[in-house]
Amino acid sequence: MDWQFVFSQALTQAIGPTMLVYALGAIGLNLQFGYTGLLNFGQAAFAAMGAYGLALSVVAWGLPFWWGILIGLAAAVVMALLLGIPTLRLRADYLAIVTIAAAEIIRRLARATVWSDTTGGSDGMRGFSEPFFELIPWDRDSTWTLLFVSMDNGRLAVDFGIFELQYSYRDTWIMVVGWALVLLICGVMALLVHSPWGRVLKGIREDEEAVRSLGKNVFAFKMQALVFGGIIGAVAGFLFALSRANIQPDTFTTDFTFYFYVVLILGGAARVFGPVLGAALFWFLYNILSQGLGEAIRADVIPPSVLEMTQVGPLVFLLLGLGMVLLLIFRPQGLIGNRKELLFDVR
């Protein structure tokens, strides 16, 4: 078995474009759920608003790329207001019910045949990513080497001897932009949650009535957290759509939101870098299990009578699910979380 290849592939995905999408989506949830205690089960809807806002603006309406970004962000803000105004004055479980329903409504509307000429229906949309990749500052034929990092015809390679990471021309640009966004948003989050505003959010999470008794407008603070978290979710939707150069409505299912929660819980809620660590670890484990089992089958280490290639995917999810159950039992606060941060007031 080629363990070097297995480890290289797993580490490549652990810091790659897909990981960055889930890290951004989980950062938005961290502000809503981790710091404020809002049960948002519709983060996939905010990601869809960002992705479809960009795609519709560029493809259907012929607007410039940056107008698509603004429209996607504005759509996420409007959606947060529409969901938050009727629910945030009520118990926390009402927001959970409304957001999970809203995510499914958005997905159904996007795949409806009546608007398929505009949205692409179940086939999705493409043709909106070229303006983004035209912004790449280096030439596609670039070739250079710096210590253990090299670029050959636009393809980035990082060689540490025992393993090598390789990224395509477009994935390299996605990673540059994605990591810049992750670090920027985490920096802003660190400033916000350690400010008086952030301390009010934590107070709402722990005892909403006590915060209200101090004269704070709890509804306004909840709405701000929902809007800001939704905007970050829309940014995740931008990166998700651009990294694949197409969007399909069935990728924005409820599972998408639940993966965000898995990443957040794994890394640690109410920790600025918890979602980033959780996303990296989740995709590393997923890929090392998938690649490792696949290599073992191809090398006849695991005979076909025990495990076939078509069974690898379900088995990997079974193992990851079992790992999450054990984590919730023995360390519910996640890897770098604090158990006290899980004491939410959900009245």
C-alpha cells in the first residue's frame, strides 16, 4: 500500500478548497449558535442565497461579477431579516423550525421547472466563475521554485519529502482567496466577541432574561448575530460555487447545514478558530479513511469478500458518525472548546 499517497491526498484535502467552504459556513454558525445560542438549522439556505445571487446576477442578468457579490450578500441579509423578525422574540426552537423549513423552500424554488430557464432547475447554473478566475495575478505558464514550494504551469506543489501536496491552477487561486477570507473573518470575529457587543451575545446565550433586565435590546442583538452569521454563510456559498464553477440546488440540502454543525462541534463551539480546526480535521479523517480503505482493497489487503469498493463510502460515514457519537459522549465541547460554553438558555 502506498501510505505516502494516502497521507498526501488526505492532507491536500484538509487545507484545500472544500475544507475552506465548510470552515466559513461553520464560522457563521459559530457566531449564531456558539456565541449567541441561536439554533439556525438553515445555514445551507444562506449559502444558497450567496451562490445563486452571484450566478443569477452574472449569467441571467448580465451584471458585473462584483455586483453579483453584493447582490448575494444583500439576499442573505434580507433572508435573515425575514426569518428573524417573526421568530427571534419567541423561543429558540421556533427559529430552528423556521430556518430548516426555509432552507428546503429555497432549494425547492431553485429546482422548480417553472423558473428553470433562469435558474437552470435541477441541472443548475454555470458560466459565472470566469470573471473570478480572470483576477488571478500570476500567469498560467508560471514556473518557479522557492524552498519546498514550486509552481509548474500554474500548478502548485508543496513537497515536504515524506508527502507532497498538489493543487491545480484554479484550486490554488481558490485557496489564496479562501484562506485570506478565513483569516480576515476570524480576525474580525476575535475583535467582535471580545468587545462589549460580544459579551452581550454571550450573556444572551447563557441567560437571556438577565441581559434583558440590564436594559439591553435582546431582539436587536439576536438579529445582528443572525444577519452577520448569514453573511458569512453567503461568503461560504460564493466559495462553494466558484470552486466548482457551477451550482446545483440539490447540493444545498439539510445535510449541508448538518456538516457545518459537525465541523463546529468537532473543533469547538465559541472558539474563534474552532470551526477552522474542525473543518481541517474532518476532511483529513474523511479522506484518509476513504483513500486508505480504497488502497487496501486495490492492494488485496482487504479481500472483496470482506469489503467492496462500492461499500467504502457508507463505511466511512459510519465510522465518522461513530466517532462523533463518542466525541459527544466523552468531550462534548470539542477539541478546543470549553464545556461551560455549552450551557445555553433556550427558553
